[in-house]
Amino acid sequence: MQVRGDSMSPTLEEGDTVIVDFYGITIHYYRIYAIGMGDLIAVKRMEFKGPTTKMISDNKAYYDA
């Protein structure tokens, strides 16, 4: 899929192509994942702290959810 937007800049830029592995079952700390939310697919870093999961944008101009 192609990246839209600049929330993951400078790691991923608008128009970059990413490969999504739909069969990966192991989740690793602070790696980049494609997360489906309804019709939206967000490409973000995932940070796990105890019971809390946080989606992180590499572009510091964006608020992390």
C-alpha cells in the first residue's frame, strides 16, 4: 500500500510503498504496524507499557494517540 500524509515522516514519506504482512502474529515493541480502524488503515509505531498501548507518529508535529 502507499503511504498517505506525513505523520510518519521522516521514516516514511507521502507516496512511499509499504508491504503489509497480514499473517504476522508476533508483536514487537516500537516497530511500525498497519492498524485497521473501520475504513482507515493507520501506519504507526506501537509502544506497549504494561496494559497500555500507544500509537506513535514519527513526525513530532503530530499528537500521539
